[in-house]
Amino acid sequence: MRLAIHPPRAGILGGSSPPATVAGWSVQGTRHQPFSLVSLVSGVSRQSGRLSIRSRIHSNLLGIQNTPTISAGKKFQLDDLIEAQQFDREILADIFEVAREMEKVEKNSPGSQVLKGYLMATLFYEPSTRTRLSFESAMKRLGGEVLTTENAREFSSAAKGETLEDTIRTVEGYSDIIVMRHFESGAAKRAAATTEVPVINAGDGPGQHPTQALLDVYTIDREIGKLDGIKVALVGDLANGRTVRSLAYLLAKYQDVKIYLVSPDVDDIKDYLTSKGVEWEESADLMEVASKCDVLYQTRIQRERFGERIDLYEEARGKYIVDHDVLNAMQNHAVVMHPLPRLDEITVDVDADPRAAYFRQAKNGLYIRMALLKLLLVGW
């Protein structure tokens, strides 16, 4: 079986670094000078039938003074990030701990070099602003570099008929980690089965969006102060929304959570929550639900999921709108969240209310994605 070793590709980026060895293997940083990392320890793990190497790294790799301490230790538990069901409470707590450290790095330590020499490839077959830019920002804020393909469905070799598997095999030769958004559910899992570099699912059609769910749960914890015993209303296009599906899967990890479904039928989510013993309730009365919940998680009606059925889209659009009347019904400690982009499902005048958490939520995506890139590429 082939053992894959993925060194930082500093030679591609230019610059130079002093020498080092990874498990007896000399790592080259440029064509002329070897690459070095401080206190690098190799760890080998088996996941999904394949071998992979992940490195553990000490916090002094930041290479700057007054940097928050990021502890070294165990290898990160996952080789890829494909779906929310991969996480348990321990992994979630670990990711959130690193995300809090990443917030300190972003605010207090510009110039971090944790991922210096590493290359991230982004393959986005569907439009994206926040997810793509936050991943690129996360990589660059940790000293890494980015190879990006936007609108890959139209402008990559996929437009010529190349299979996803061939594209992934090619891109893995250029990069150390792949972040992919695709229009087909299950595409990220296919990509991960094809390559030996880490794959992060940035959304696969109506399937899942696990990094959004991570930042959502992280935001709830930061805003409400707890995750057990909370009441969450999921509102809008839940049948087509991958974000709410992934969020529901993560919320099921916590105790005494109650979920309100304010939406047309979403049988798959209901079946999953029931199987996990999570209490849920359907309602068509947004105002009533708003008065009970800690988190009102609004989503947009996704035009792109309706195909040619414009009549169904227009019927669904605007059915549940968060405005000042809804805010007035909410408790003082409760928050409104939204994965963005929004259309008219949250009125603009809501933005000024301190309970409007969606832009803070988007910012938290940077810290979560910084944490994930660090953990997947260099471990703890």
C-alpha cells in the first residue's frame, strides 16, 4: 500500500527555509534549500482504508513574539472533513478550543507562519462568497498559500467532460489540502476516497455543509453560553438547505436540546432527530416559536434548488420573515442567526438589534476554518 507524505511546498512559493527531517525523511523547501519545521513530530493513522501522515507541531512555529500558546500533542482525529456525523462532543470541544486560539492569533498576532509553505486548493463548482473567502483568508492568515478555481463547473476541465476523480487526482499533485464545493450530494465523499491529501467539504449540493454547522454551533456556544438544554428554531427552506441539515446533526450530540421546525416537510431531518432521541416540534407559527427559543436560525428560500418550478419558489419565498415584530416576541437573551446570503427573509432594520448575530456568526467562520486547516495539516 502506498504511504502518502505531504510536505509543505515552499519551493513552489519561493523563499527559503532551513533543513529538517520528518520521520527520517528529508523535507525540501525549495529546489536549492531544504525546509525546516521546529519541533515537528510525525504521526501515522489509518482512516477509511488508507494510510496518511499528519504532523504535530509546537506553537513556536508561529515565529513571532507574544503569540498565544497552541499546545502540541495528539494527532487530530480526522483525516478528512466530509459530514457532520463524523464529530462527537470531544472532537467538537477540541475544535472550538483551537478556534478560540485562532481568534487570538487573528487579532493579536498578524504574520503567523503556522502553515508557511503549505498550499490549499479550492475547487468551487457552485458560487460562494463567504465560504470561499473565509477559507482563503484562514489559510493566508496562518502563512499558507492558495490555489483557487472559482466557477469550476464552467471554467475547469469539468466543462470538457473530465470526471471528478481525475480532477481530484490532478489537483492533489499541486496542493496539500483540497477544499471543495460541488453541486452533487456525495461528491466530497467521492473526492476523499480518491485522494490521499485531506479533503474538506464546503457544501455538496443539497447534502451537507459541515464547516458551516461547526461555526453555527460555535456561535451558539459563544452567544448563549451553553449547548445542552437549548431550544433552537430552524426556519425556512429546510428541505433543500444543507446548512440546517448539518446543524441538526450536530445539535443532536447535545443533551436536552429541543428543535422547532418552521418549514414545509423535512422528513429526513425529523427521522434523524427521532433516531437520536432529540425532541422536535413542527410549527407554522413563527411568532409563537420565536417566544420560546434561544436561537432562531433563519435560512433563505434557495431559488437554485427549485429548477423550473418558479411557482413553488414564489409560494415559499417570503412565507417566514424575521422583522421587528418577531424580535419583539423573542426573549432578551435569544439570538437570530442566518448562514447568509439573505434575501428578504430578515429585514434590514433587524441588523441594529444586538440579538442579530449573523455577522458575528460569519466572522466566527474564519476562526473555525483556521482551526480546521491547522488541525488537518499539522495536527495539534
